[in-house]
Amino acid sequence: MCAVEGVRAAGTREGKYGLAVIESKGSNASAVFTSNNVVAAPVIHTKEMIKGGKVSLIVANSGNANCFTGEDGIADCDKTIEFASGLTDIPSNEIATASTGVIGRKMPMDIILPLVEESISKLDNSVQSSTDAAKSLMTTDTYHKEFAVETTVNGEKVRIGGVTKGVGMIAPNMGT
């Protein structure tokens, strides 16, 4: 992912919790979300903020889905965003969030916020940073997933990169 010019990433873990940050300042953005009517706090936040069309930072945690957590979950999501914004020069309306993990448990903010700070301090555009981000998203995954490709479009070299979380539970039709 960090093969793409202007993209920096980092990832850290503490026990069963992980946190990845991916930065690409002022990037145009779009997203695909679950088709389920029941959604987690990060989905609620990111669905709304993505309407602005710009994402400069993604903060994604593993180990806790922040789903079925009610107003506390929304508050924890907001706190994470404001904390990340305060550590960077990125406005909170350009920070997307994502969570994966156990459903129905309150976010362990005493673990998550230090992971946000550590990850932001490690932001880099190296291969290792991309790998660290991918590994930090793992829960029951057996291996991390990352990629980068380069191709030519209309005579111009184009690079595309990414990390992903492997989940077998998105069927049917993005239902989870």
C-alpha cells in the first residue's frame, strides 16, 4: 500500500487488540458499507463523513467491533477521531474509522488511545509500515493481506495498493 506516493501507514498491537492508521492527505474517497440495518459506531460515523468526499486518515482497530455499544460506542468513536485529529494536522471531518472484532463489548479506550498515539508516531511510507498496518488488523485471520500493483493508464504509470481484513462473514451480499 505504501508503494503509492503520498500514502503513509503504521500498525501496532497490544495483546488481542491492534490498530492501523493509513494517511493520504486530501484524498478523494468513496466506500462500500454493509447492507445490514444494524451497524457499528464506526460505520455510522464513516457513512456520514464520507459524504464530504475526502479522507485524509483512516483509524482502524481490531479486537473490538464497537457494535451494539449504543451511545457509549458513538462517544468512543468520536473520542478516537478527536484524539487522532489532535495528534495530526488533519481535521476530524477527514478521519474515517473502522473496527473489527468482538461485538457487544465496550471499547477498551485505555488500550485504544495509546495505540492510536503510537501508530501515528510511526507513520511511514515503507514496506514494513504497510505490513505492520495489515498485521494489526488481524483477529482470527491466518495471514495478513496487503498488495501493491503498478500499471500504465493512458501512458501514465499508476500505482494501487492496499491492506485488507480477511472476513468470511460478509455474505450474503455485504450483509454483515
